[in-house]
Amino acid sequence: MLPTLLLLAAGCSMNYTDSMRPVRDQLASNSPDRALAAFEDRYPGSDDGDRLLFLMEKGNLLRLSGRPAEAIPLLLEADRLSDMLRGVDPSEEVASLLTSDLARAYRGADYESVFINYCLAACYTMIGQPSEALVECRRVSFKLGVYNDRYGGTSRYSDDAFVQYMIGALYESVGDLDDALIAYRRSIEIYESDYAGLYGMEVPERVRADILRVSGSLPGLSDLHESFLRRWPGTAWRSGADSLDGEVLVVLEESVIPARTSRVAQTWTENRLIRIAVPSIQLARSAGSPEFVIRSGGASERGFLAENLAAIAAGNLEDHAARDLARAVARAALKTAAAGAAEEIVEELTGEEESFWSEGAGILVSLIGAATEQADLRAWLTLPARIHVARITLPQGERTVSAELGGRTVWTGPVEVEAGRISFVFARSTGWK
């Protein structure tokens, strides 16, 4: 009876996906303040193996709640901890083979590590510290370079088109057009080579237009500019804005990233309960990308889908599926062997073979092993599912800007437009159906 109760308790225990549901429900209703309160109620603190996850979630919730200065220390600690956790802890590996992958400290996916720096750059931009935001851009460039070298094309996520585009915009905002052009070019390369095929995303014409605009304004790059014109003959673009105009760049984070679910297979054979559990992500069937438009006065500009984090998260999990399954199978084999060893020990102690007590001991250990088998559902669950970007050129001064997604106004607010500068706006939407 006790082993059965243990197994039932394990099956009904609250996993990370379940525990974060109240937080995600508040985010889905566009209430980041309430989401933060729900998170703090559920996770008042963390010093264990989930410390990185705690820092990322709370730091991002503070950012989304309009408290970037409070978010920065947590995200900086998350960035440092992410680097420190890149190695392997032998004791954790042994414990995970005896119980489940939850025994291992959470190290985060590569895209999550990159988005720590994106969130930091956004925070610094929100408090008017572009130089610090550029430090985070350089951190991202370094990380992405490491990923490219590490995987050599074997991983779907080895660079990030959206983050590269934001790096370009941040460089452009401080007048560094050379580095801006490098980042914009890298962005379009990833959209064309990776995102279109892997995630079914359209290659944004806006990025091509920005490359044409920036390359056309830099002295000594006329040949390069002409090559871009020949490469994209149908792309409409404008030269640099009037000296009295500025730009507003709106980043719209849509919905919440899909949570992981558990896929379980189990069988009862020869007095052994064998159970295997692996994580999975179920993507909702896409109805296409909604039109994203920003408006101010009589002016309007269409935006583009810049990032599909839902697809990136699912692809990242799929890249590691074989490894996760192999670990689960090895763990099941080890637990089955432990059950057999328990039977033999009891037989030696009692001097009876295949007795009630020895078979009971084997069944008990088998049930406990199955009870401890759980899929690792931990992931950064306050990230958005998709990110849209739009830019509009406006006369200097305070302007009212609105953002529409799928014909519905999702954000409106005043923006101070500075001549020759880019004003960044970070907004959220509950999603589009």
C-alpha cells in the first residue's frame, strides 16, 4: 500500500509548469504586477538548484512591471550564474540517474541565456543608459559566437536574428553605424538561412530596408551599397531622416511561451513497474502572423514578426530529445537493476529464494523508482511566445503612439521623440487569435 501511495503522490505532485500557472494566467491577461505578486507568493526566494530559474523569472517580471532598476541586479546575477553552471557536476549526474533530472541544477537553454542579456539591454534602455545596453549587446555577440563554434551547424539555435537586429538598432541609436550595419547584416542572414526554413517565418523587408539605408549613408561603402541594391531590387527604402526627425521603435512581446508537458510511458513486467518520462512542448496550430502596425497622428508603419520564441523553445527541446530519452532509459534500467539487487539482498538475509519478502522488496524498490521518475519541466516561462517590431519616423517632440496587433489596439502612450535619435518602447500584448 505504501509504495502505491508514493507512486500516486508522485503522479499528483505539482511540477514547475503547474506551479507557474497562476503567474502565467496573470501575464496572459496582461497584468504583470499581479503576475509578480503571484510569483513572489509561490517563490519567496531560492538558494537551491533552481536559483537561475528564480532569478530569470523574477527579473523579467520586474522588467514587465515597469521596474527595470530592480530587475537589473537579478538579471546580472542570472547572467553570471548561467556562465558558472555550464560545466557538469558528477554528484548531480549520479543523483539524477537514481531519481530524475530534477536532481540536476537548472542550467537553462542557450536561447534563455541570450535572452537574459536582451532583458538587461531592455532594462538599461528603459532607464536611459544606452552605453550599458551596448555592453549587453557585446555579451550577446560573444555568446552567439561561442554557440556557433560549439555546434557547427548541429543545433537549430546557434544565433538569433531578432537579438542581432536589436543590437543593430541600439548601435544605430548612439550613432555607431558601422557596428549597426554589421548587426543588421547578420540579422538578415539568420532570417534567410535559419528562421525561414526552421520556423516558417517570412524574411522581413524592414531589415533589408535598414541595411540599404545605413549602407547608403556610410562613406566609402558605395560598392557594398550597390551590391545590396542588386540583391534586393524590389525593396523600398528611404535615405536618412530629416535632421529634425527622430524614430520610435516599438518592441511588442506577445502572449507567453508554451510550457512543457510530460510524456510518460510505463509498463508492468515481471513484478517491475518501468516508467519513463520526458518533457515535451505542444505548439498550437498557427493561424498565421497578425499584422502589426504602429500609428502616430496620420502616420503609420507596418511592423514584422521578429521572433517566434515558441518555435525556438520547441526546436531546442527537440534537439535534445534523443539525449533526454537516452538518460530516461538508462535511469529506468538502473532502477530495475536496483530492484533486482534488493530481491537478492533479502534472499541472502532470509535464506529463501523467491519468497514473499524478497519479491515484495523488489516490487517496493521498483515502485519507489517509478515514483521518482519525473520529466524535467523547468523552463523560463515568463518569456513571450512571439515578438514583433515596428519603426516609425516622426517629428521631434512628444508624440502619442499606438500599436495594433491584428486590428486591435494593444498599446497607446506618449513618446518623446528626439531629433536624430531612436526612442525605444517595450510593450506587451495578451496575444492574437
